[in-house]
Amino acid sequence: MSDPEPDDPVESARAAVIDALERSAEVYGAKRSYGRLFGILLFEPDPVSLDALAEESGYAKSTVSTAMTTLERFHLVHRRSLPGEGKKAFFEAETDLWYVFQQFLGQEVAREIRIMSRALEEAAADLEDAEDERAEYHLEQVRKLQRVYDRSDRLVSLLTSQPLDRLTDLLGLSGGSDDR
């Protein structure tokens, strides 16, 4: 994709957002290409094919395909079929980022909480039966972690069950005139 014309404010704004999305992807340990491709889709009013994404981004079709699979897994893009296009895949960006966040929390973070909670439960049971002098200290550490994971589980449940407006109202962040 060529640089935007300096006197085209729409293209300049688009390029600035896409550049920021590339950098944001990197912050989360993802490839810059994922942020760029999401950004391209974000500004497209209609679903875009892999070929068109490859052409606009300058990436190989295989790179675009891999990126779309990953972005789909994280609910950032949706695969669509269009009438008359056969099996050709088209993609569109998910614009409700609260939904994306809720899906990530409800699937990825909740899975990590379940894994850790099971491991901590087993460790606590083993440590309660141990007669080693280190067991008491280790059990204390495990119980601290259990409390953190129990609270985290409740927080994830709350965040994934409520619309953003409701949560921001509850926290006093609704954007009313009394905002600081």
C-alpha cells in the first residue's frame, strides 16, 4: 500500500489508525501484520477476500490466511461467505471491542483460571497431608493463589455477563457531566 497523499485527511487518518493497530498488536505479543490486517478490515464497509487483503497489505496470501485464522480465534474478525462466490472466504472486522474482550476473558482467561484452580486444589490437598516443615509455608502460598484465582473467576464471570454500559454505570464511569 502506498503512503497516503499529504492533503488527503481521510487517508492520513486511516493510515495513522492502522499504524497504531500494528504497534498495538506488538504490545500484546502478536505480529504487526495482524494489527495491519485488522486495521484494513476495520475501514472496509464490506467483507474482503484473502486475495484483496493480500493485495492491499502487500503480504503473501499464506501470511494473510494465517493471520485471519488467528484473528478469528480471538473474535477480531469473522469469516463470511458471499452469494455467488462459491467457497471463497471473505472477512470483516468485529467492531464491538467489548464483545472481543468478553470472548477473550470468557474463553482464554477462564481456561487459564480453571487450569490453575485445579492444580492449586490438588497441591493444597497434597500439602495438607504432608509432614514436611516446608509444607506449611507452601500451603500458605497455594492458599493465597487460590484466593486470587477465586476472585479472578468471579470477576471474569461479572465482566463476561454484563454490557459495558452497565459496568461503567456501576463504576461511575458512564461519561456523565460529573466525570473528572
